[in-house]
Amino acid sequence: MSVTSTRELPWQSDIDEHSRELLAALVASSSDAIITKTLEGTVTSWNPAAERIFGYRAEEMRGQNIELLVPPDRISEEQSILQQIAHGIRVEHFETLRVCKNGIQIAVSVTVSPIFDQRGKVIGASKIARDITEKRRVEDELRAYRSQLQRQISTTTGELSAIVQTAANAIITTDGEGRIDVFNPAAEEMFGWSHAEIRGNSVSCLLTDAEALAHRQYFDQADTAVRYRSIGIKREVRARRRNGETFPVSIALGHTRLAPDQPYFVAFITDITAQRTIEEDLRRAKEQAEAAARAKAAFLANMSHEIRTPMNAIIGFSELVLADGSVSGLAREHVQTVHQSARDLLTIINDILDYSKIEGGKTELERLPFSLTRLLRDVLKLLDQEIRHKQLRIQVEVAPAVPAICLGDPTRIRQILLNLLGNAIKFTHVGGITLQLDVPEQGQIHFAVRDTGIGMTPEQLDKVFDSFTQADASTTRRFGGTGLGTTICRHLVQLMHGRIWAESRYGQGSTFHFTLPLAAVQPSSSAALLPADENDLSARAPRAFRILLAEDVATNARLVMLRLSQLGHQVVWQDSGRGAVTACLQDDYDVVLMDVMMPDMDGLAATQAIRQMRPSAAPYLPIIALTASVLPEDHRRCREAGMDAVLGKPIDLAEILQQMEALVPSGRGVFNATLAPEAAPNLPADLAPLARLVNLPRALRLWGDAQVYRQALEEFCSTHGQDGSRIASQLDHAPELARRMAHALKGVAANLQLQEIAQLASLVDGALKAADIEEARVQAQQLQHEFAGLLELVASSRSERPADMNATPAAPPNTAELPQLLQQLRCGLDSANPDDVREPLERLVSLLGADAVQPIQVAVQHFDFDLASSLTDSLILRGQ
């Protein structure tokens, strides 16, 4: 009897081990929970997916009853499953609920299989559970969506029917052959057919013959892509009513398919007869406006030429007559009146032409080398008083790579910076402004103006570069302005092929950026750029020149003469433009410093006369303009008049020296060994009380001599000490005259380093430019208050001088005749004849002084007899 051995062979053991490892790996990597349990429900194994799904770790569940996961109301369900397993029955894809460790119930799909031993006896259960919570949620949402969709379809069908029936536009539907189905009431009214009459007919009957032919050809196309090429595009065609009348309509065509071979078209039709009429009217109006604009431009150009020709003769020949010393007395006054009136008329003509250029967008750019450092200093100098008035800080940060000399349009760049920095100052009350320059890439310069002001909201930031736009109406009321500044900046930056943008946070400040392509002419310099003393006394003059100075304000002239003389130059002073012309024709000068605003002949006219009258064989004479104006158009007019450079006021000695050295041809002048003083003189004790109102160290460095400065200051107080009151008295009757007084005052005060007075005069000037009389009045009162303090300090610091015992006291003016003179003047003004008021004006000057009478004389010279009468009435009312 043979016995078969049941002992395992070695290779069989290896296979079993490999199978167990493979099975374990499959269980561990499964995304479904795989659990084994006894027939009593005790858990014997628990894979990682079960941990992730139910939240229990394997060591927590092994040995626990599976009913731990079963909701109380489903315990019988689990018992039923175990009973089926005990009978060897497999339970597949049973969907139920189970409880996780965190107490949340989830939906699961369960498949449970019996586990048999080697004899086929059921010894346990293997359970696979899949989390179907998301699936259940999606199915629930889908059912709800289907239910909602069915309700919406039902509602929409009713609404659509109502919309079609009540729509203002005609709505027509057709099948693929163009046969009409829907024809709403608006279509019935538009075409004159009823729905019952038109239904089933071809849509061609609603079109003109030409349009109907095109329509039939369209529907005869076999190619579906061609057939439907107009879907979704509005077309304008001629339609036909039932009575044969044709009219223009706009058709928007939609397309769908009721079945694969059943196309359906929807047409929305609008009668555009009224629109076409309006468009035709607008076209004709546009053509008329364009023709009017062309006619206006041609008229301005022709009138400019025709008017300028005789005007140039009037101005030129009147200047020749005035230059003739033999003409005097009444004849000279008549010629002066003709000359001044011609100049005023020429100014009006220039203003009209400038406005025409602005409308036409004819902005021109220059391309020349300029000092970026000097440009920044000029800009900050112009804004200095406003910054000090608001007590703000300003910081300039220039990267080392920024070139010292660039190629571009300095006037336009200055205009951009003045706009952006001016806005930053306007909208900043606390903190300061930072101006940063760097070089992001070769040939590009990046400017950034950062402030700590009121900032902007995102909505305001989106509109910041729009024309006539500020943040909101309250911004315009609080801060003023037209809203054109940033628009002009954008225009100029784009014109120079740059880019401009802004960043802002409401309540925290704004940053305006712009980049410009500026080629470097001279590499960057490591020298400190800003801030710098505008009266740089370390400058040297390699050559000494013979200089003609044309300046009508004696204090300003004395300052320039003193400083240039200290540096070795010879200066001849003329207090009028006419005198400067005569001096240039009679003597030889190396350079002319020409004030632009002078009462009899301004610097522009004087320059033109010099250029025209000097012999052609004479050496070229450089002329440098001195002006307090910062407007680009004013600087351009200076250059157009023949001036070689334009320098601002208050004077910058270093800039004057630099320009003279650059403009005077080689071979002119003589070698100059004179050096400027290296240090300021010691502060005299008797001037110390003035330190409260005067920047004494800078003033004495600037003037170089304490006694000369004292005399200039005393003369200033004597001449201008009542300017605040004088300006205030002119505000209601002659605001333009008041503005001119303030404009002249700020330059003189700045040269004397009377910073507060200069600033207040500038504020009066600015308020009057903005036509804000009340603000000007407030500043004028403050100006006179400041003068009162200055007069008191000057009087207390004035050194005692022995009285001249032999001097005869001056007789007081005879004021008894004042009322009669004023009445005579008033009657003479009514005649509008300058000859009738010449004598009373001269007598009033001797009685009241030139300052009191000068405003009336200026008004008469400009033929403004209404203003002169108002000023005379003011004198009468004051009892003078």
C-alpha cells in the first residue's frame, strides 16, 4: 500500500509567500476600505484606506465590533448582512450610511464576501467599503437640477411667449426654407400683415425685389457653412410693407435646429428710419463743423499775416521814433501811446494763435543737450515757497547711473515735473514728497514722484489721466484746478515716446511714474546734486566781460551789478528797454542781461530792435533773458524774439556766469583773475535783530557788503513798506494792477532774502491769477502785517546818524488843492483823452508821490479809462 506525502516542496512555500506579499500590497494601496471580521462582527484587519475614510487607526479598530461604525437605526441591517454571510451568501454593492470617528455620517457602497477555511466552512467576512458621499451629493443635485430645469422650461416657455407678444421689435421665425412661423404683434404693426395672413408664406414677401432675390439665393445654397454665414451679425436691408412702401430695417438673425435636418431661424427686426434721419443730420452737421474749422484756421492764418505786417511796421517805426532823442514832450507821449497799444494788440493776436495751435494739437518738441541736475534745481526752486508754506519735506534721490547731461526737451520735462510735483504738494498736508530718478535700462530714465497725501481709490485711479477729471466734485471744490495737469503730462510723455502710470492707496499717498528715452551726452557724475544753494558763490569767471544790464527795478539791478563787479566784470545799467537799445547802438558790449518785463519797452521788443538795428558787420551780441515767469510759452517767446538763453528770477549767479561763458564767442572779454569771496563776512551786531525775518548769512554772502545790504534794505522798506496795503486797495478796482505789484515785489524781496514777504507776495500773485480775490485779500493783509514787523526791526537796527543842522526842513505838501485836482482829473478821464489828464496827473505826483499816482498813469497809458476813473474815485473817497 502506497502512501502519498502531503509535505510541501520548497518552491511551493516561496510561491505562497510571494502571493501573500502581493495580496498585502494590494490591500495597502487600495483606495477602498478593506476590512475583515469574524461572523460575530469583530474586526480582524483594517487597511490604510479604512483609516482615511472612517478616521479610526487600525490599532483602534482591531478587536472592536464593526457595529461601532453603524448608526443606531441601522444595527439590524448589519446583523442581516452577517446572517447572509454565515450562509455563504455574498452581498454586493449595498448602499447604506456609516458613522466616522468624528461623528459625521457618510454614504458608502458595501460589498461583503464570506471567508472559507480549507474545509469550506465560513469562518469570517471580507468587506470592501467605498465612500459614495460625493456621488450621492451629485446625484441629489442632478435630480434637483432636473426638477428645477423642468419648472424653468415651463416658466420660460410662458415668459418667452409673453416676450414675443409684447416685444417692441418685430420678431419673425422661419423654417429652413424661409417660410414664416411666428409673426408677433410688433411685426404686424411694422409690416401691415396679420399673423394669420402671413403664416406659411415666404419671408421674401417682406423684402424689396433686390433683397428678396438675395434672400432666395441665400437659402438655395447647399453648403451649410455658407448658408449660415450671417448668423449673429446685424444687417441693414430695405424692407417692404403690405402697402408697397419701402423702409430701412436692421436685422439680427439667430439660428437653431429643431432636429438634425430641421433648421429654424429667428429674426429680430428694428425700423431704423428715424435713426437714419438722425445720422444724416449728424453727418451734415459734422461736415459743416469741419468746414467751419478749416475756414477758422484759414482765417486766423490769413489775418495773422495781414495784421502782423502793418503791426510790425507800427511797432518798428514807433521804436525808431522813440529812439530819436529829438522827439520829446507831447509828441513823444503820443508815440509811446501808439507803441504800447500796438504791443497790446500784438499780444492779443499771439494769444489767439496760441489757442488755435492748442486746438489743432500742434505741439512741437525740441531735442538738445541739457543738464538734468540744473533742471531739477530749477524745478525745486520754483516750488520752494509753496513747500515751505505747507511745511513739507522734499527729498531728491538720484541713482549714480543717471547721466549728468541728456539729450531731449528740457522745457517739456520741466513742465511734467512741475505738474506732478505741484499736484503732490497740493494734495499732501503732512509728511513729504520724494522725487526719485534711476536708469532701469540703457537710454531710459525713470522718474517717480511719491507723496504721503490723500491718495486715491481704485476707481479714482482709473480716471486720473482723463481730461477735466479730478477725484470727485469735492476735490475740485477743496483744491481747485481744471483736472488737465495729468492729461497734459500723459500727452507730453507719449509724445516723447515714454510711458506714464500711477499707483495709489486711499489715505496713504500716491506715486506717479514716467519713463523717457533720454540719451546720455555726458556720463553720470558722483557729485552731490541736491539740495544746492541757488546763490552759488563758489563760481568763477574765467573771462571778464563788458555787460549791459537792462532792469527797471533798481534793487535787482544793484544786486546784479554788485555781484558781477565783485567777480571782475564791468556792468553798465539801463533802467528801460529803450535805453538798452540805444546803449547797444552807441557802444560795444560782450553780452546783454535783458529783463523781460519793463514798463516802456519790454525785453522782447528791445531784443528785436537790437537784432534789427545793429550793423551786420558787428560781432554777434548774446542776449540773456531774465524773467520771473515759468511758463514754457513765455520762454519760447523769448527765444523767438532773438534771446539766446532764458534765466529765472530770483537770480542765480552761477547760472548767469555759466551762460555768459558759454554764449560769449571766444576772443571776447579779457582774462579775469578776480575770485569770488570764499566765505561770508561776519554778522554785524546791529543787524542781528533782523535775523527773525531775514536769512542774514545768505543775504550777506549774496550782497558781499553789510553796509550796501543795509542801504538796499532801507531803500526797500521806504519804497515798498506799504505795498501790502496798496495791493489790498487795488483788489476790487484794479486786480490786474495789484497782481503786477505783487509779481514785482516777490522778486525784489527774494533777492534781499526776505523769504516770508516773497512767499506772501507769491501767494497774492497766485490767488489773483486764479481770480480768487478773497484769498488775495487775506494774503495781502498778512503781507502788510509782515511788513510792519520788518519796518519796526529795520528802524530799531538803524544806526544813529548826526542830523544836518543846516538842512532846511521840507515844506509839507499843500493838500488844500487835492480835492480840486482830483475832480479835474475825474472830469478829464470822462473825455477819454490822455491830453486832458496829463497836467493834473503831474501835479498829483508832486503832491502824493509816484507810488500813489502810478496805477492811474498805467491805466491811462493802456487806454483803460474806466479803471483810471475807479482808481481816482478811490482816492476821492479816501479823502486824499
